Amino acid sequence: MNGALRGLVLLAALTLAACHGPQNILDPAGKQAQDIDVVWRTMLVVCGLMYLLVMAFLGSALWRARRKPSDDALPIQSRTAAEGVLDRTLTGWIGLIVTGLIVLVSVSFLVDRSLADVGPDPLRIKVTANQWWWDVEYQGQGPSERVLTANELRLPVGRPAVVELHANDVIHSFWVPNLSGKTDLIPGRVNFITLTPTRTGAFRGQCAEFCGLEHAKMAFDVQVTSPQEFEAWRRSQLARAADPTGPLEIQGKQIFNGKACAMCHRVQGTDAGAGIGPDLTHLKSRATIAAGTLPNTRGDLQAWVADPQGVKPGTTMPRVPLTASELNAVVAYLETLR
Amino acid sequence: MVASAWGGRMFVVLATACCLTACNRENRALDASPAETGPRAVTVSDLYPGAPAPTPSDPRAQEYEGNAQHIANGQRYYKWFNCSGCHFNGGGGIGPPLMDDKWRYGGSIEQIYASIVQGRPNGMPAFKDKIPEAQVWEIAAYVRSLSGNADKLAAPSRQDGIRAIPPINNMDRAPPTGDPTPSMVGPR
């Protein structure tokens, strides 16, 4: 008994813990998520009420059925009276169902309208899903204002952002539970989703459509900041990569450009210009590496470069043969990409 | 009666065995990190004093050629590393075509692997150190499949690029032949 009680308390604590956090539909931090939250709450109330009513009627019917059949044999005149009661009850019941459905349809219609309304002066972002990472491009006024990053979305609070969704290989789904619903990214088709964050904070996005071996490790960070902080971040991202100064870092850059790294990755302002893997120009400004798989610390970066297949089996990043000192130099160079 | 029950059981066992054999088609060795050995001595032309020395076969050849996963990866790297920039989707353009039966520097997977790693005269760059060896083997397996030389069980039926010829698991095998005049002709 004591064990069962403890189990219940634990379950309740876990359930309540799920109501907060960086990846949670019940903790809306955006206009769209709030709209969807209204639908969810309305559905909970309407459907919950109907469920309770049906259960109550079922219970009372079962209770009454315990009487012997002979007790039900009513005289003819009182039978008409009983039918009158039944008629009124059924009419009321139908009225209740119709009202509930009208409420659900109206809320759904109004929220759909609200979701389709983008709002003034939206920020334009292009997100391309790949197995298993997110390519992010901020489309400014012309190519010189274009910000390239990966696995991270920075949004200014209060300003709508229209995210253009592409996919390169298979179908993925873009989902930041705190900000909005899911939208699929489909190869050969462009989808859109609008995000209007209403409070600052760090949230987590996740691929929501099974897309292969590492689907579970295909996440991204969302940082909602004040418009001033966002602008400062955008300016810093537009800068080219700083040239390394230390001997180890310079050696690391040479190895990076001379070996397989530069075949897939881009570091703006250097010879590495490939667009197949994530852009690394400002790698260290991001919170995580390998699409939300590891924190962005030196040790984790070293582990990831040394053996990507051990961290994320099946990832398209191959294990590049590097000696220990070469690995150290490459990671020292990556640490300079701020 | 007993005999027919036995027959049924044998059928189930055989069918299971067949299904399990088919699993190897896409066997994924995610943790494989083959030793970087570089290409072995390969012959790249038929011009030899005396008897031609045969190209020693590499034990990795069969593993890469007979595996759908490796061929599919090779197809992806073929595009990513811009092989298609010169060879297009196999039909050739700046570089020679890869889907015919003419091979200037040999058409075995070992020879294709060596050509990618070492580079070849008149424009083929050397990809040594630029592409890890396992990925070069995968590209070589895909290049060989372009002319119908892949294991038909492993070759993909669907192509990423535009193709003017049938799917490569449905092509007649084009056995590799040496180009009769390798150094006399320029670009096609």
C-alpha cells in the first residue's frame, strides 16, 4: 500500500514536472502556441464534460437495472408520462451535443484564422532539414546580409518570423512545442510556419517525423532574445571567421582545410566553402553540437570529431583519420570560431 | 502425412533462410573504420613488356561492391564531392563517361579506387586525404554500378540524378575493357 502510494506521488510529480521546461506544449511561449493551447483547453473541457455525463448516465442505468423486471411494469397512463420525460431528456441531450460541436468548430475556425495571420514585418528564415541536422539561413536584404548557421534559431521577442521549410533527403517535421505546432519539411516542396515568440528564453525544437537512424538526435536550440540582443547577434554572425593566431590553431586550420573537413563544411572567409555539412563560421556561438546531441564544450567537440559514429551511429559525418595531435589542433582551431 | 508436415517445415526453414540472406544486402557496418592503407599496386594500362601483371584484388572489394548501403552512400558522395561536376550523372562531359564499357585506367573496383585516390592526367584530381578511404570505396562501388557492373541484388533501382538509361539494377552488364588507345586520344 505504502509502495503504491509512493508510486502515485512519483507519477504525479513526473506529470507536473512535464508542465514546465524548454520542450513543452503546455507551456506556450509564442502567439501560435497560445492559440493552439486555447483549442486544447476547449477540447479538454467539452470532451471531458461529455465523458463525465455519459459515464454518469451509464452508471445510473446500471444502478437501475438491478431492480427486478416486474418492478418496471408501469400502468399505461404513467408510461406516457415516462415517454414525455424521455423525449425532453433526449432533446436536451441532442442540444448539448450540437452546442459542444458548435463550440469546437468555432474555436477551431477562429484559431486557424489566427494561425494564418502572419503579422507585420516578419523576419524571413529558411530552414533546410537534412539527415540529421538543420541548416538555417536568415535572408536579409541581399547576399551581404545573409546569415548562415545550423541547428540553432535565434528569434527576437514579439516579432513574427516566417520560417520557410525545405528538405534535402527525406520527410522531416519542424516542431518547437513551446512556440507552435508541427509542420512537415518535404523534399521538392516548400512549406511555411510562423513563429511569434511572446517571451524570452531558451527552447528546444525536435524533428517530429521519423527520418532514419538518428531521428531522435535531430534537435535544435531556439533562443528568444530582446530585439537589441538579436540585432547584436545578427551583426556578429555576419562577420567572417577571425584568423587564428596561436601556432596550434594555425596548424589546426591547415589540417581542417587540407583534410576531409573542408570537403563538407564551410568557414566563411577561408578556403573551406562547401555547403554539405553545417556552417562552422561561428560554431562556438552555439549551445550544442551535432544537432542538439552534445553540449558545445571542448571535450565534447573533441569526442565528436574523433568518432562521430560512436556518438551518433549512422550520421553522415565520417570518422576522419587524424592522429591525436592533429585532432587536438583541429579542435583548438574550432574553438577559435566564435 | 508425416512427409508433408516435414515438407512444410522445410519450406518454412528455407523461406526464413532466404529472408535472412537478403538482410545482408543492406548490412550497415556503422562502426567500421578500415585501416587507411592507400591503394595497392594497380595496373592502369595494358601496355606491358611481356605478360601483363594482374591487379591484385583487394579483400574490401567484394564487401563494398555487394552492399546496397555502400552503393547508395557512394551515390550521395558522388554528388556531394562534385564528381558530377565533370562526369555528370555518368554520361561524361568535361571528364570521360562512366556508364560505358571503356575504362582508361581500368574498370575493376580496385583500379577505380586508385584513380580517385591518386588522380589521373588531364584533370582528374587526387582525393587522397580529402576523402576518407571508406568513402572512396563507396564512391568506387557506385561508379562501377553505373555501367551495370554492380551486384544486381545490391544495385539501387532508383537514382537521385537524371538518367537516360534503365535503372542500374536492370542493366546488362558491361564487362570492363581497356581503352585500346589510352594516350593517343584527347578528351572525347
